[in-house]
Amino acid sequence: MDVKLQEKLDALPTEPGVYLMKDRRGQIIYVGKAVNLRNRVRSYFTRTGDTRVFVSLLDQLLGDIETVLVHNEKEALLLENELIKKHKPRFNVLLKDDKQFISLRLDRTQAYPRLEVVRKYEKDGARYFGPYSSAGAIRETLRIINRFFRLRTCTDHVLANRKRPCLLHQIGRCPAPCVYPVPPEDYRRSVDEVTMFLEGKATELVEGLRLRMKRASQELKFEEAARVRDQLQAIERSLERQKVATTDFKDQDVFALYREGDRILFYVLWVRQGRLNGGQAFPFGSQEFPDAELISSFVNLYYDQGSFVPEEVLLPLEPDDGTEGLEVLLSERRGERVRMLVPKRGEKHDLVQMAVKNAEQAFLERRRTKDETDGVLSRLQQKLGLRNFPRRMECFDISHFQGSAIVASQVAVTDGETDKSRYRKYKIKTLEKQDDFASMYEVVTRRLKRGLEDGDLPDLLVIDGGKGQLASAHAAMKDLGVEKVDVVGLAKSRDLEVFDRDAESARSPERVFVVGRKDPIVLQQNSAELFMLTRMRDEAHRFAITFQKQVLRKSRVRSALEDIPGVGEARRKMLLRHFGSLKRVGEATIEELAEVVGPAVAERVHAGLHGHPEEDVEDPVRQASLDDASEPVDEKSQGGSPPGAA
């Protein structure tokens, strides 16, 4: 061990805090927290018989250790969380923001509450139900509620401004409080029933509905009795599918983990009001640190993302520094005490074991899927003659509209799955006119320059196009001296000329062009290897078209207003903010415009937008921006290229 590093280890404090391990290049590779920094950090170097790969590499890998002292374990947890999200160390558990789950929000403080689908819990006094692991599960729940409980579904703005009842009222699924004076006590009864249904309180809800049905029947209100009967049957069928997990009817999150070597999978099982509500798996790789240390870090990150904090959190093992710090932190987030338990027997231990089985099953399924993916990538490497195993691939596409608005996209795939954190959008800077080859050269050059600076280069570049685009990308690689990256071109299939009028139209196969090879490689058309490449190419094309549409809309909106004398950036923003869109600005009267920009400028704006109506109709791009169209620009109009071609 380095002498300076040994001296630093000897001088470590015994107070709580956070430690940052750095490699010899100064990059942070791990962030951890400890109640006693000296004991925790020194344990990595004094344990005997430790077979973890990372520990055996510490002497070669570790360059420095920094520590940050705090007052207590809770502050250490908070700081560890922030530093992990900031630096994204390679050996830490990293939770991404897109791991949020769908939940239902009910704000009972409103006069006529409605259910909202949300992805984050807030301390706003509202009730939250969930989470739901799939969109299908929440759609089924909402379908029952909207059909039988008759809560409004419209937004608060619509509720305050609607003049006539909507279709849902006409088919009997909403009492229309937006228009009619619905008694608040009747609506509140429906809200209470929805709350009981979402909480799984079957007995109380069913008994109340049966009583209402009998009362309506006795009062000869047969239509209402029939409606309550249908509601009762639907609720009973739904509640039958919910399995009782515990008899104490608490909200609980149950954590488990399963690992093989450096690959680990966490599983969270959700129990709400004593009933199983779903679960979710979180797989990670390159995790060499001990389970007791990782479980604490994972739980901290999981709840920091805004996940619902239940009454109890059940863990499969005791964290290294105990549960006291996590309990204090989660109790503050929930607003009342949260118990964190490591059960050894009873119902709660059975729940943990159920979560462990789910974790193992999810791990084995993902390992099987990973093995299949590795097989596809291996065959792709063999058939294309690649030097690298194509674990990290990036695909590039050039898009333009009639020679203008030239943009490019970069999409990424890691281990066969899309990696949106590495998606990039490019505006072509060196060209004013369309030139697909020069555009591709510029984009690949910019990508590789950035990769050379930060040491982040892919295994394979896939260029959307044929020999010309491939040659441009290869020229960029040669000019930058990049030799360890493979590059291929993927040409889309096209219609072939058929001279027999009675014959069906034929199409050429998808072709892969490789540097130094004259003829393209034709992969089996239904193979998994070709599907992986074409899916990536189609995603790059979609991403490029979406970006091009944004660029066109911005440029057209800007030119339509800023070409008018007296309308600059500030007034353009004022008009768009006030009216909401360029279309509404064009529909506004001079008097309405004058309220925003004054009478003189209002007349110029009105004249500028209405002076050439024929041009507005005939120009499809201008019309698309005026109508705020959501459909993508037609790829066939892009210089005659077929969809997917650069």
C-alpha cells in the first residue's frame, strides 16, 4: 500500500461521516457512510479471507480516500445520498429517476375531489394509494372506480369553467358537479367509499353498500338499487383477487436481495393495509461491497426518490450500522414514526421470505435473458467480423426537411437494451445546405472527440445509410486516430423494379456494410441479430424526426412573429405566454392583442399574421406550426429518402 494512503488510514477520525474512495486518476469509485469512519474504512484492508474481487484490487485500484465529518448517522445518510447522485460512482448502487411508480392521489380537502395519477408523493395533506407496478393494474382500478363510484375525472380548470355536462354524465358515470348543484354530502359518501375500496377494507365497504341497496329497494328506488347491486358485484370480484398477507393491516415495504458474485438484485414487495399490492425488481452489476452495506444505501436512495414511506419497513438482514439512522430519516419523511425491522419469525418473517423468493426468481429470469442477449451479440460479432464484443452500441441518423433544419440523432444500446442516458441530439453547425455525408462526418467527429476526452467510447458505431455514410464516419475515425471502435453501415430495404405487371412488388433485404468489404452482409431477415440492429436504427430515426420537428416549430414560430417590426424576443414571449400558442395569437383581435403589446404594435402583429393567408395555407411547415400538430413530419418529404435513410 502507498505510504501516504497508509498514513491517511492511520489518521482517520472515529466520528460519523462519509468516505469517498478514488482511483489513481482521481475519479470517485465508491461513496459510503459510517458511524465510525476509522473502523469502517480500515475494515476493507484488515479482513482476512475476504474473497470479494474489489477488495483484492484495492491495493492496485485505490489512489486516495477523502472523508467528510457530520454530526450523526442521519446526516451521514443524507450526505451519502447526495454524493452518490452527484458523482455516480461505478461501485455504488445507482437508482435512476425513471424508477418511479404510478400511484393514485386523492385530495379530500377539495369540495369535489378526484383521483389523479401521480409518480411522486408530496407532503400536501392528500391521500396516496399504491404504488402500482404496471399501467394495466392502475387502469383496471380506475375503470372500476370511474364506472361504479362516479367521481369526477376532469381537471380543476375544467370543473370551474365547463358550461355543459360532458359525455360521462350522460352515460351515468359522473354527477357533473361542474354544472349541477350536487349535494356535497352525497359526493363525500362516494369519496369515502373510494377510500375504503383503495384501502382494501372489504367488510366495511360491502356491508355499507348492501345496506344502501336494501334501503333503495324498500323506498322503491329500483334503478338506484340496481346500480348499487352492480357496484357491489364488481367490488367483490375485485377484492377477491387481493390476497391477505398479514393480519395487522399495516402499510409495509418488504426488501430482499439476491446476489451471485458482483451481480445483485434488490426486490421490494408492497403490502398495503395487509394486502399484497405488487412488487418491483432492481438489478445491478459491479457490486463488490457487502450485503449489509448495500441494503442500507439502497433503502436510503429508494425513499429519497419520493416513494411512499409506509408504517413499517422489513429488511432481510441488519445493516452494518443498524437501523436507528434510517428509522429517524424515514420518520421525518413520513411525518410519523416508521419502524424498521429484521424479523426472525412469524408473519413478517414469512413476508421477507416471500420477497427473497421473488428476488431469486427475478434474478434467474434476468440471467437467462442476459445469456440470450449475450448469445445474440456474440453471433453479431461473428457474422460481421467485429473486433469488439458489441456490448455498447450507438446508432447515428441524419434528418432534414427539404434541405433545411438539418439535425442528427445518437441513440445507444447497452447489453441489448436502450440506454437513454446516452441519447444525444445534434444541430449541424458546419453546413448550410444538405450534405448527408458531410453531416455524418461532423456528427461522428463531435461524438468521438467527446469520447476521447472523457474516455467513454462505444464498442460499435452503427451508421444509418450505405457506403457513402459509412465512408464518412470511417474518415472521421481515421482523422481522430480512433482504431479500437468498430463501425458498420445499415442500409434499409427498398422496393425493387418489377417488370412483370402481374408479379407482386419485391423488396431488397436489409444490408450491413462493413469497412474494407465490397459487398454488403445480408443477415438472416428474421434473425435476432438483424432485429437488434433495425430496432436501434428505427429508434435513431424516430429520435431525429422528433428533434427536427421541434427545431422546425421553433424556427417558424420565431420567424412568424419576429419578422414583424417592433416585435422582438420579449414581446414574442409575452404574446405566446398570454395566448398559449401562435395559432391563438393569429386568431386574436387587435383589441385583444393591444392588451398585451399596446395598440400600435397590435396593429402591426395583426397585419403581419393576416397579410398573406394563402402562404399560410400552402406552406405545410408553417401550417404545422400554426396548428401545433402532434404528427411527425413525413419522412418521405425529406429529400426523397425512404424512412430510416439518412
